[in-house]
Amino acid sequence: MRYAKIVFSLLALLLVVSGCGTKRQYFEPESLSGKVSYDGSLPGTIVDAVRDGATLSNGQVVTKKGLSNIVLSEGFVYLAEDKGRYVSASKCGALQIVDANKKVLFSKECSVSVASASLKNNLLAVVLGSNELVLIDINDGKEMMHLKQDNVYVLDSRIASPYFLGDLIVFPTLDGKLVIVDEQTKKPIRDVVVSNEKFFGNIIYLQVLGDRLVAATKSKVVSISPKSINFLETDVKDVIVLENRIFVFTKDGRVILADADLKKLKERKFPFATFAGTIYGDFVYMIEKGGYVIATDLDLISTNVYKLPDEIESHVFTTGDALYYKNHFFKLNRKK
């Protein structure tokens, strides 16, 4: 009994100490340049979001082009779009492709959940939650390729989608690799290990610009060109790839500006900032969870901070000039 009391007291002490040591601190701008008001409302609340689209509670989808008229089947969420065809999946592993008229063009029951997918013409590239890579011909439903990768048990919720690159298909795996598949032979021709972490090690970002491929896990960014492969290690929250520079946003509120080969050019820190999303064009706009938009030029020199109507507590989706949150949106060129 005495031993049990000692153990209980030690556990209680650890809880108190850890609670004090992990008290959350919040981003507080030195000054505000203005406030942002919502420009309009959505027909439903965002219930799920991926990098290229968000699903609303009424089944409609918001993509990089804006609100779509498509209505997904009940229980399905948006994964990808190609030429007016929308790929969606249910939590139970059902895959479905529908057109703008809600006509089902393809459906498949998977044995496990679908982590991500991409569509090009008749080829559907899928990453399953079991870390299996599948290539399906949607014309006849046949699997053209099925590759099993190492088992994974814990994932980062930000899961990158496969990328069709010319005659190649780049599959981002859930154990931190890029598997490059020849589209003609349907066989893997190369693997690139970005990170080999056991937990939360999946690829969270994958983008191609010109002849350069950039990918990231939660702890590492890789830039691959015909001439070189370069890495940057940091706690990654998000990545933006521009023509000759790469922005890396970290979990501790830093913005790292690097060249195309990930050589660090400049860094700025916004103390205690938690980035929930990013938008870019002539400027970079960081959506901060405390309810702010941090705007900076592409050289990280000047900064303006605007107040949002709400703190960010759920899914956010961004396009080239707009932020979608809950059932509202606003355009960045209409700051007030």
C-alpha cells in the first residue's frame, strides 16, 4: 500500500511539472495593419480538406478553382480531380469517381482506407492506408500495379497525393519514400528515401515545378533536379515552391527562404506562431491559428499582420487568392 501511494504521488508530481512546462504561448503581433472581414458564405461547413480541395457538409467540393457544383455521395470526401472527374473515398475504403452530373464513372471497394489518390486519363494512382501503392485502369477496373511497402502505424494527417510527371508516376509512400514508376511498363524504376522515421514519417508534400521535384516529411525537405539531390532538415509545417526559391514554414514559427537547391538564403521567426495554411502570389500570406494573416514579400523583408474574424480551430483550405474556413471565405485582395 505504501509503495502504491509513493508511485501515485510521483505520477501526480510529474503531471504537475509537465503541465507547467508545456503551457501554450501564443503569437502576439507588435502591431496590426488592418482587419479582414468575410466576403461570403459557403453552402456547408468544411468537414475535410486536402491540399487541392475541401469537402463541405452538404457534399459539395471547393477546389483551387473555387466552389464546385459537384455533390459527392454521402459519406465520401474529395481526394482529386481531373478534367471534370472527381475522385472521392469513404472512411471504409470505398473509392468512387463521379462527374459533374453525379454520374458514377468508376467505383471500387478497397480492403483498407484510402490515404490519397490522383487521376490522369484512365489511370488512377492510389496510396492505401496500409502503405500499398496501386495503379488502376478505370476503363476495366484492373490493377496494373500493386506494391506493398513497409508497415506503418502512426501517420501525419497531411498526406501527399501521387503525381503524374510526364511518362512517370511519383508515389509518395507512408514510410517516407518516393517510388517512381514508369507509366508505360507500370513498374518502379527508382526509390528516393526522404526520411525513415518510424512514426509520422509519411510524405506530407509533393510538388513538381519545371524539371524539379520537391517533397517533404515532417522533418525533412528534399529537392530533386536532373543535376542534384539536396536535403534540408527542420520541423516542417508547410512548403511553397516558386520558380527559383523554396519557402519552408516550420512548427516553431519560422519561415525559411531557400534557393531551388535548398541552400538557406534568409530566415524570419514569428514567435509562437502556428501556421494553419499558406497562400502565395506576389506576396506570401501565412494563416496563423490564433486568428491572423501574416503577409510578407517574396524576399522576407516587409511584413504586415491582419486580424481574422475568428481563431482557426478546424479545417482550412486556401486557393491562390482566398481562404475558406468553416462555412465562410474571404478574398485576400479585399483586406479591410
